[in-house]
Amino acid sequence: MEQRALGRSGLTVSTMTMGTASFGGGLAAFGDTQLDGAQRQLAMAKDAGVTLVDTADAYSTGLSEEIVGEALAGQRDDWLIATKVRFPMGDGPNDRGLSRHHVISGCEASLRRLRTDHIDLYQLHEWDGQTPVEETLAALTRLVDSGKVRYVGVSNFSAWHLMKMLSAAERDRYVKPVAQQIYYTLESREAENELLPAAADQGLGVLVWSPLAGGLLSGKYTRGADGTVQGPKGSRHLGDWHEPPINTPDRLFATIDVLREIADGRGVSGAQVALAWLLTRPTVTSVIVGARTDEQLADNLAAASLELSADEVAALERVSRQPLQYPYWHQAMTASDRLGPADQVLHANHT
């Protein structure tokens, strides 16, 4: 499996990352993978060349981290471990957010659950508008200086959140994030507006969560006669789980049709095509794959070796392209002669 540099850092990671949202069963929509299943799936991922496993303290209220720690016992040096902090881990007023208190105590708790002395990539799981970024950065810098954390990243930040943090880190000489973990798929390409250009401009790695749009791009969903989403019994989008939201059903189903056409022609799954497309996108470092079953995981991992042709990429580009929003349509009309490399991450798709 290909290894890519994580932004401008010296760290390299596999193009597939093992996701663990299903570990512990607390997020029922993702599955219920217990220790034996986790050990099997991590072994499968390792055999395929995966080097990074991604978890979070909030997944099953710490149980996912505990399972990862136990499953990787005796093989810590073979893996990079990424986890996250931000969401509630208790009922107290300080058991959430990105305060110095919660970031440091959260890290120490994660280290205990993961049975390790360091976290390779410690990510801020979500923006905290009530804590000064300088306080959060000071806490992260302390963790890096102490050896408890090797690199830091952010997740689910807007572009202005990201740039505010990077600016404060540079100004005050705090540790800087080297990567962002974002939602980005053929079904939802908003990240191309600012998050991917920011990554290109600032030299950040990009990890993609839910790269199959919560299963929408797996090939198992179809358009019903009434225009609604149809799928196998028990599928998460047929129940109460609506993340990610479906904002443009017509474009989604048109994209699924092209996915199926390419997949049928290649003798692979639609999921593999969707994952392989992501690995062609500028700034994308790794896609995070997890699965309810071993069979799903094996299928997802196979996407790492699927190379789409230029015509296939172009077909997917055309069907899933979203219209330019302001100010980007204005830039395309009036400033196309002065666009830089970061601008082209978006505008190259619209020429």
C-alpha cells in the first residue's frame, strides 16, 4: 500500500486508515465490533499495508480506545495511533471542550485506555468557540514537549477556524497542526471550496472520514419510485441516522449510476471506485475505512490498489460536480488569469 507524507511533516501514513467507530458498539449505526472482531480486522488491515489506526475518546465513551489498546498489545511499534478530544466524557462542566483542563486530562485518559505512552496524532475533534485558541495550543504544546503526543491535528473545523489556529500557533510559537480530518465524498464536495485549498496552501495532510457518505456510495442504495432512498433492511440511512444529510438526491443518484457503471466495467464494487476517486484528489493523504463485517473491510482495503483511468475520473467529476458558490463564481469570471495553485484545487474542476 502506498505511503504518503502527512502534509509537510516528516510522518508518512498509509493511504488507507483503519477506522474504529464501530469498536465497542456505542455508535450502533456503525456496527458493534468487539475485541475478537477488532483483532481480526486490525490484522487484515496490517496485512494490506495499513499503518494508521484512528479512534476517539468519544467513540463508545472510551471503549473503542480500550479495544484498540488491547488489540494492539505487543505490536505497538507496528502502528501509528490517532485519537481525538473535544466531546463530552462525563457530566461535569469541564468534561468537554478544548480547555487546557480537558485537553490534558483527556490525553492522559486516552493514553491509559490505549495502553501506550504516546499518541502519534492527537486531533481536536471539533471546534470550541468558548475556549481561546491560545489556551488549546498551549496545552497541545505541553503534551508534545512532554512526549505524550507526537503530532497534532484538527477535525471538522471550518477554514477560518483552521487559519485562526494556524496563525496563533505561528505567532506565539506553539505547536502547529499538521493535518485535518474532514468529511469529503463524491456526494458532498463542499471541502473543495476552502478546506482543501487551505490544506494545499498551508501544507496540511488530509484524512477523510466516512468516505462512502455513510454507506450511500457503497452501491447498496437505490432510488425508490417515490424518489426516496431505498436500501437493504437495517441500512443506517433507512432508520433514524441521517449523517451525512442528503442535500441533493438527484445528484446523489446520478453519481451512484456512474459509480455502478464504472464498477461493473471493472468487476469491482462501487465502494472501491468511490474510495479510489478520493485518492486521486489534491491534498488527500488517507481515507479512513471501517466496516461492520470482515467482508466489507476486505472490499474497502482493495480500493488502495485500484487505479482509475483519466476518463473514469472525468466521468465521476462531471456527475458529482457542485456549482461554484460566491465568491468562487466571481473569481472564475473575473480573475481566472491570476489564480494560484491553492485556488486551482477548486477551480481546476470548473474549467
